[in-house]
Amino acid sequence: MKAFFRWMWAHWKLSLALVAGLMVFSVAVGISGAYVLAYTSTEEFCVSCHEMTYNQVEYKGTIHDTNRTGVRAICTNCHVPHEPGPLVLAKIKATKDLYYTYISPSIDTPEKFEAKRAAMAQKIWRDMKENDSHTCRSCHRADKMNVELQSAKAQARHAKGKAEGKTCIECHFGIAHKEPDGPGPAELFSASGAKPQ
């Protein structure tokens, strides 16, 4: 190791150039990585696969698309974690979608999409149950809800859900997408919170 440092000291200009090059490379990788993460989190990117246009059509006009305040939730607000580590992991896992989109298309027609709608929804519901509807809570914070502005029915249901340890997805689903045929989250999850088979 001493020999390496002696060599670097003897060739300080080359060493400085190598260190500077490494720093420029690291910054370039960081910037390009950040750009890729940001670009792949846009609504335009999410619906660029024609399979996702089915979702976009049913999302249009929902409360998450158009509302009195103009605040919109796009695909990644609900379907991708917001913290850096889990975000990168989710993006890596999402590369499997390239296989199902381009190599072995499984939802490339409206008919195929409808045939898989329930299975896809149930996977999302399970994920949201496991993470306590984390992406919902990144916008809808219970500590910031003005309970007095909720209807009496909503107040009672929220109190009951909290007492029973329920998470958002167990009651609030089919909000931005058409509800699939078959059981909803309430039927899939037992009162004990067990995951469906």
C-alpha cells in the first residue's frame, strides 16, 4: 500500500487527474440517475405503454385527477414509495414490466387487461395492506384531517377503522380505477389482518 501512495505522490498530476475524473464521473452518474428516477415518475412516462392507457382513461375525472383544489395525484403518488431507498428498489422491481409489456405481452389488449384486473388489484391491495397504505398517508395525514368537516358517517367509520387497526385500502379502493369483479379488500383480509392466499 505504501508503494501505491509513493507512486501517486510521484505522479501527482496523473493522480489529481484520476481523482478529478472520478469525481466528474460520480456527479454525472448521480445527475443522470436522478434524471432517470424523475422522468420515470412522470404521468407521461407511466402511460407511455399502451397497456396503461386503459388505466388512464378510467382515472380521468376521478377525485384524484380533477377536484376543487386542483391538487392531483398521479400514478407514482399511489403506486411508488416516496423515500429514496424504497423508491429505487421499486423502480428496479418494475423492470419486470418490460418483460410483460414487450417480450411476453399479457395485458396488451383490453380483454386481456380485464381478465387480469382482479389479480392486479389484489396484488396492489396486499402491498398496501402490508405497508399500512403508506403511499396514501404520504398525502392524507390523519393528524391533519379536520374531523369536523367530515360527515358523521365518515367520522364514525374512521374511528371504527382506527379502533380495529384497519388501513386505508381496506375501505377506500376503486377510487382511481374501476373496481374489479370479485372480492374487495374487506373480503380478502380477515379481521385479524391475515393476508389472502
